[in-house]
Amino acid sequence: MTDDLQRLVALMDKCQRDTLSALGGRAAQRLANWQRHEGDLRALVRFVHERLMNTPESGYALEMRSLLSLERIVAHEMPHLFSTEDIQVAKFTLRGIF
């Protein structure tokens, strides 16, 4: 497993746990599908991109509780894996602009 994949998997695991504790099982279950891609960095990045575009309210809710969101992963933890558009969307969401 590459360093980037290993780190992204660890961050996704924490994000899922934080989502469960803050937003409940339904939101965490939608996010749990990331595990299907944990062996493939490209597929996992695509999964994050798709979730990022579809659930901004979850990211903002996590941010307001100082928990780990997909948006924080994209904009601050591993931006080198994501497109400029993904990073901009993530930053807007973190500021509550969606």
C-alpha cells in the first residue's frame, strides 16, 4: 500500500467514525462505502470526489464540531490528490457556502 493510500484510508476511517458520532448511522453508512475502494487510491479519490459534491451539509456540520470531514481531508490533509475544483468546493463548504 502506498503512503498516500495508507494515509487516506486512515483519514477516511476517522472521518467515518466522526460522522457516526456527530451525524448518526445513516450519514455514516453512506460514507462507509469508501471501504470498497480502500485498496485502490484512484478509486478512493473518485469516491471522495463524488461524496464531496453530494453532501456539503455533512462536511459543514462536522467542521462546526471540530471533527474530520471529507472537506478537511481534501482541502487541508491531502490536497495534492484532488483537483483544484475539489479543493475550492471543499473550502467553500468548510466556510458554510453551499
